Amino acid sequence: MPLRTQNLCKCVETLVVFFYFTRSLQNHLCIHIFQRQYTMRKIWFLVLVMFYHGFPSKGISSVSTRPRTVNVGALMSFNSTVGRVAKVAIEAAVDDVNSDATILNGTELKILMLDTKLSTGFLGIVDSLRLMENDTVAIIGPQFSVMAHVISHIANEMQVPLLSFAATDPTLTSLQFPYFVRTTQSDLYQMTAVAEIVDHFQWRDVIAIYIDDDHGRNGVSALGDKLAEKRGKISHKAPLKPGNITREDINSALVKIALMESRVIVLHIYPSFGLDVLNVARSLGMMVNGYVWIATDWLSTVIDSDPSLSTSPAMNDIQGVITLRMYTPDSEMKRKFSSGWNKVSKEKDPVEGPLALNSFGFYAYDTVWVLASALDAFFRSGGTLSFSNDSSLNMLRGGSFELDTMGVFVDGEKLLKKILEVNRSGVTGQMMFGEDGNLVHSSYEVINVIGSGIRRIGFWSETSGLHTGESPNHSISGDGLYGVIWPGQTTQTPRGWVFSSNGKPLRIGVPLRISYREFVSRTEGTEMFGGYCVDVFTAALSLLPYPVPYKFVSFGDGKTNPPNAKLLNMITVGEFDAVVGDITITTNRTKIVDFTQPYIESGLVVVAPIRKMKSSAWAFLRPFTPMMWFVTGMFFLVVGAVVWILERRLNDDFRGPARRQFVTIIWFSFSTLFFSHREKTVSTLGRLVLIIWLFVVLILNSSYIASLTSILTVEQLSSSVKGIESLATSDERIGFLSGSFAENYLTEELNIHRSRLVPLNSPSEYEKALKDGPANGGVTAIIDERAYMELFLATRCEYGIVGQEFTKMGWGFAFPRDSPLAIDMSTAILKLSENGDLQRIHDKWLTRSACSSEGAKQGIDRLELKSFWGLFLLSGMACFIALLCYAIRMVYRFSRHSNSNSKGSSHSARLRSFFTFVNEREEEDKHMSKRKRTEKGSSGRVAHEEEFDGPTVSVRLQN
């Protein structure tokens, strides 16, 4: 029924109402009155009539700014787990509000509560319409998200705010429902917490079981979005029909789930059906080791609401389950409310009471206080309770519902604004709304069901994520969660997936190569494969802690190498479950598949013809440049001259005739090269110069020896191609392996025109193209992966790798995106590397003994005569010249000796005399010559020779 005016005998109230309706009529009835050109006098007359006779049902109802009562509705299911507790909590909150004179300043809050049973559809609509007939300013509820979706449309038309303490569907806070206000935590944050739990344990695939209605679908959709942010996914959705769910329906859904790979199950369901699902799962053997069950907050609600559950057989059905509970911080207000709950619940519900309190009961209590605070602010700001009829409802006049009596709350938008501006502390903590319409500081407790009770293993908060702090606001970074006891009474974290029980082995795609069969090859006439890649794959599989059924499936026509890109696309279309082969890990490929840890490094290299630089006879001159030789020789002479200057006044070794001193300088200078100088230095300055020069000689000598050793012992190779830089800037043709990623890399990354690229299919084509060269239709160089090129060069010594490896890549096994097997295989590959098996497999298939053999290396290291014959030539020439000078000198001296001693002798006698002369000591010869010259003194000429330890100086004295 519409609100009636107050008694006209109350003068003050009459004046207030009179003023209000004057304004109200001007604002809301002017469209009807002024169109008929009513005068202001007629308006005043109409107002007086309305005050005297009361408002008609089709007119506008209004009350003063501070009415005596405010009508509020409430919708919930009285016989549900949440509804029973919420009903008592709301009634208790209304009593507390009405008894507090500071909150509404004497205005009484009247609440009309309607039982929607367990219906989420038609009955809820009917009850909401009944509430609208009573000029209700707000509705607390509804309890179910499905009903909230429907009633929100009515609330939008009637401009009546809905404050729901239990409708957690994330989509209800969309712009479509502006009058819906959620006074509890949204499933958006709960699903974020579930996704972080899944990511914390490194699971990627989950199965979602839910009720197929707005609450279930939208909650699971939010979970899928949050999992996708962490590279996870919902691999299977198992919807259950709304309404009466039978055990047969549950059994049918769980049997399908048991045959799937994922063992992580998220149960998002209503409290009334949740325990039935877990009971059927236990009967099917799905609550054992290996399974993971994550229940949303429905399970914690059931546990909190039913203390007898801990001693019932149903407790066995939920062992090891992880569930969430909305976190409500401890406070004096909460403790006071909780301590008086038993008394209040028994008074309000003497049949069912006392009831156990759950989280939704706390939020229902705070919802009433939020509304009361908003109404108080609404009245303080001048808000009034006025309702205008919607003309579109006139056609519904008559009938038992009297829909035409429903009025639009004129200031409903203003009240909604005041509700969203509320900021107060309640029993659940801070009640404050964010910009998205949800409560701020959402947080959950993470609970593990163990034995006959529960154990909190951590918290989740919007700001800190998962942690094990004392509260959501006191986190310890990186803690994650405490240990969990999983189904089956195990503390070992389940792997989260198994191979499906349908008996189908994994289909492993293997490229059917025609070249480099050392990596992958098929045994002729069979479906058996071998090679380096296959052996690494099977060795890694053997290290997994579980068996993996598989079979190899060839890909390719056997005539050309199949493109790896097409092979990987077979994974995306579901044709293959994995790919094994020489598959390079590239950025574009990781966007469509997941790769394992690389099992071999293989970047791109340049291979070109090379020639060995022949050793020269003058190789010993190559360590120094000509300028270096010149400067070094000059410094030998300069240092010798400086030392001679510094020593000649003090040292007899540096004195004597000019010729002797010149020879001494030369000899001293160059003998320092071998530290074999015999002359002593006595001056301080001379010693200083000499010690510094000897240090310089030491460095020069060591550098010369090291450089010469490298020149003579290291194989010197040269090529017209210096590396990828020179090749990219030239116009020469380049070969590459057909079907490899090298073509795209060269064109897209290095900007090499495709016309310069020549696809080749086999090592024989490589060799022919390199031999022909670009002039004869061949190529200048080949660009391919190092693993291939090492095999190619093993038997072809006339080619080599030039420049540096210009990409850093590797080969891996490919699996579908987010495949858990890829992670386990990566771990197995690392184990192979650590225990040495990976290297042994490499040596088995990829080690060759031709150009890289030890014998060839020894041949390179052995020095040949052609590298040293120049040195031998210099030494031989020195010997020859010295002997020639000696022979000339001996012949000259013998001729003088023979002329003065025996003339006219025969040739044979002279020859014997010559050999005798050569064989004599030089001192004897000089003594005899001196005596003869003394005897010839009478001729007037005396020859005198003075002998020295060094060269002989002859002096002739004239009589």
C-alpha cells in the first residue's frame, strides 16, 4: 500500500509536508499540470485536497525528510545454509540500528523479509514485486546470483538499490546493473586466489565442476581468465544442471573426468550439493593420492555452519581438500557480536537455534549497518522518500498483485550514491567500496581439511597474493603456503596430471629426412626410428617417474626434407602430441608450441672454401714488420755506441785502435741479444743503460719466439669470405638448407634479398655448389646450423667455418602449449646432461675421425724443412764466406812465404808445402816471418808486425 500523509492537526508536520509537495508537484507533475495550463492557485488547491483526503494510489507519495519509519525489504531462502544464518543476522542488525539513536536520529528501520525458498527464478521475481508495492527504499538480497540478475532489471526501473550479501557473481557489478551493490566479496577475487594456488604448485590444467547457471558459469569464466594470465587453462568444464541434482548426474560427470589427464579439480557449486559431489568422487576412487580438489568458499561455509560435520561420516569425503574462506579480521566488534550470537539466534529462531555463525552471517549483519549509515547521510543531505507512479504500469491495473500501485523511488539514485560512499568499520572489517563497486581489500583464508578439522595454510589478499603472514595485511614475501596434506594422506605435492585412461599412446611426429640421417632416420621397411635426437628423447623418457606410452609417426615424403614449420603446425591441429627431431627453438615457434630444455646448442655459421697458407722459407722474418726489424737493429747499434762512450775512459775493454773499437761496439751490441757479451761495464751510467736494454731485449726475444711458434705450428687458413658481415654486404649467392628457419632469418633479420638465396637439400648439393662457385651457378658460402656443418666438415677438409657463430640457438622437443610433459622432459634432459649420458649419445652419433682426427692434428703440428731452409741458407752462406776469406788470406800469406823460402819447386811440392803451412800454428808462422825479415834488414827495409788478440795490424817502417 502507498504511504499516507500524516495527521493535518500537527501543524509543523503539515507545513513541512505542504512545502515539500509544492516542490514535488513542480518537479514531477508539472508535465501533467502545466500542459493543461493549471494556475498556481489550482496547484495549491490540489495540494490541500490531497492533504485532507490522502494521496490517491496513482499519485505521488512523499514523507518528510526525517520520516518515522523507513521500509526495507529482504529476500533470501530461509531453509538454506546461508539464508538461515543471514535471516537472524539481519534481524539482529535491525534491532541494533533501531536501538542506536545516533544512526537514524529516531527514524525506525522496518524490514519485510520474504522467503524465496530455494527458487532462483520466478518466485524471486514475485517476491520482489510484492516488496515494491510497499514503497520500499532498498532491498537486502537476493541471496542467489541468478535471482540478482533478474531483480536487478526491476531495481533499475524502480530505482531501488539492491544490497546483496551473498550474490558473488562478478558480472553483477557491470554497468548494466547500476543499482546492484555487493556487500560481500566478489568471485572475481576468489577465482584470482584459486588461480594463484594453481600457479603456486606449478599446475597448468584444471577441471572445473560447476552449476550451469549465472553463478557457476560466470565464476568459472573468471577463473579461466585468471588462469590464462598465468599460462594456465581450464582443460575441461563439467556443468551440472541447476535444480535437483541426482547422484546419477554427478556420477556421470565424474566418470568422464576420471578418464581425463588433469587431476586438479575446482569445485564451484552451492553448499546444498557440494558434499554430494565429493561423496560420489570418493566412491569412484577420486579422493586418493594424485588428485587435487580445490573447493570455493561454499565448503568453508558448510563446515562453519554445521559443527556436527566433524564427527559425521561425511568428513571422510573431504579429507585433503583445499578450500577458501572470506577473511574477517579479529576486532572488538566482531568478538562482541560472536559472543552474543547463540543467544540472539535462539531468540530469533527458537526452532532451529542456536545456529552456527558463518562468514555470510557477518556480511549480512554489516549490510544492514551500511544501509542505515547511507540512509542517515541521505536524510542529512536533504533526501526525501518520494515515489512517483510509472505510467507504463497503468495497463497492469487490476489483479491480485496491484502492479499499478508500484512507484519509482525518486531519490533512489541519491541513496545509491550515499551507499557507495559509506566507509565504516563493521564486524567484517572495513566496509568501503572501490571504483568498480566491490569492497576494497578483498582477502581469503586458504584452508586444508585434515582429520576431523581444518588447518589454515595461508592467506590470499588482493595486494600481497599468497603468503603465510599473521594476517592478509602482514605478509612475508615469497612464503607461499604452508605444507598441505593432500587426498590420500600424503604430503608430496601431486603432479596434477596423468596420461588419460583411454589407452591411446602419444603420437610423436618425426621428420622423414633425406640428409643428415645421423640426427633422425627410419629403419628401412619398419616404423622404427634412430639417430641422435631419437636416442636423447628415449633416454629422457626413461628418467620420468611414470610410464609414457608412445609411438613414432613419420612426417614427409622421403624425397625432400619436410619443413619444420608444417611439422609443428601438426601439433596445433591435434594431429601429433609431440615432435622429435632437429627442431630449432625460435621465437615464432614458441608462440604455437612449448619446447623442452635445449639438448644441443646449434647456432648459424658460415661455411666457405678455405686454403692453407704455405709456409715460407723466410717465415722467421714474419714475427716483426720491416719497420720493427729496422728500429730493432738501429737500437742495437745506438745502445752499443752509448755504452762505448760511457765506458771508454774507464774500461780497457773499450780502448785500443779505432778498428778494434769499432768491432767491439758491433760485437757488444748484438751479443746482448743472447746475453753473451764478454766486456764488463764499470761505470754507473753504463750499467743503467745496459740493464734497461737487456730488459728490452728480453721482451723482444720472448715476443719473437711466441709469434714465430704460432706461425710455424698453428695451421694458417684463409678465405675470401671473412664472416656474415662481409657476406651480407656483398652480392654473392648464399646457400641454405631447404625447409629450415635460416631463410626467414636471413631475409627478415639481415635483409638479404631472396634472389641471392639458393635452397639446397643435402651435403652433396652443398659440396657441389661450393665447388662450382658463383661463377658457375654455385654459391660463395653456405649458412646453416653448426650441428649440421660439423658433420659436413668432418669429411671435407677443403671447407671450413669462417667468422663467428652469429646466432645462439638450440634444439628441443616440441609439445602442445602448456603441456606438463614438456616441463618433466626438460628436467630429464638436465639429468642426462649432469650424468654424462647426453655427451655419450653425442659421441655415439656425431663424432667423426677424418679432418678432425688426432693424426691429422699431429701432421699439422710437425714442422717441415721448408719453414727453415732460409735460416740454414743464411748460416751456410756465412760459413762459406768466412771460409772463402780464410782461404784467400791463407793463399796470400803462403805465396809470400813460399816466394821468400823456396823458388823453383815443383807443383806437387808447392801443394804439400801449402798444406803444411796451413796446418802450422799461426804463432810459429809469424815468428819465422819475423826472423826472416830481420835477416833482410841489410836491404834497407824492415817489416814489422804486431800481433793482438783481435785482428792483426801491420805497420811498415821506412829506413
